[in-house]
Amino acid sequence: MENWLMSVMENYGYVGIMLLIALENIFPPIPSEVILTFGGFMTTTTNLSITGVVIASTIGSVIGAGVLYFIGLQLDVERLDKIVEKWGHILRLTKKDIHKADAWFDKYGPWTVFFCRFVPLIRSLISIPAGMSNMKLGLFFLLTTLGTLIWNIVLVYLGASVGSSWEAIVEKMDIYSDVVYVILVLLAIAFVIFFIKTRKKK
């Protein structure tokens, strides 16, 4: 996959970077770390500029996030209520659980959208619950753009600064991703245990 990504970027420049990052947001397994750090390296060997790569990748990120946001809009609370009403006894969910989660996102959603842009995998998928909670479109795009811009600037600059050693940055990012995944799994387990204990008490 990495060879294909690099081939697209070399042949289509800024447009290729923008489209690849948009796809990366919609299909998280595509590694943005490779796209951004290699894009940074390309600024040392081609006519591409750091500013141009950052702008193209940020536009791509916002486009991809917007697609997932609008998918989330189609899965609003009312539709989830119907799903829970039909399958809740199997999923061990109630309408009250859905409304609690929605209220939580209404309260903390903006900060969640911003900070999750720095978390691998979640950085893309967070756009769906933002849409589901009907988060204000302008606020969503503002925070998504800011968070994405910071992420892109850091990785593109790192790629440009290390030049042909850009793959070393990707390896470091793989370690960062693994650590984050372990933390997320532990948090998920803790949440499930807490949820089960709470339900038993009730």
C-alpha cells in the first residue's frame, strides 16, 4: 500500500495528497503518517512546498471528516431509539443509555472533536458521533480544521526535516499508535466493567 500511496503523490502532487488524506479520513486503515511524512520529504526533492502540502492535506482531512459527519447525521438519536426499541434487549441497551450518551456529547463534544484529531483511528471516526449529536456544523468544521492543521503541520515538518529518513518518523508513529490503542482498549474495558456494575446495582 505504501508504494501505491507514494506513487499517487509523486504523480498528482497536491491533488493526490488531498484525495489520499480525504480517503484516509473515510477509511482509517490508510496511514496518514506515511502520506504526511512522505509529503514533507517530497518538499525537499520536488517543487512542492511545506505550506502547499499542509494546505492540501488539511483540505483533504476536512472533506473526509465532512463525509463522516453527514453519515452521522443519518444516524441521529431518533433513529437510534428505533434500533434500541427493536434490538435493545439483545444489545443490553435502553433508550435512556442513548440519551445519556447524546447529552454527554452535547456537553463535551467540541473538546472531544478537537483532541481526538490527535488520536490514531479515532481521529477520523469521531466525526460520526459529532453528526449523530447534531453538533453545529460551523463549530465542527472549525475544530476539525484546527486539530487537523496542527497534526498535519507537525508531521509534514518532521518529514521535511529528516529528509530521506522520513520512514524513521513513520516507525515512531507506529509505536505512538500502538501505545494509544492499548490505552483505548484498557479504557474500553474499564467502561464496560463500570457499565455492568452500574446496571447490576439498578
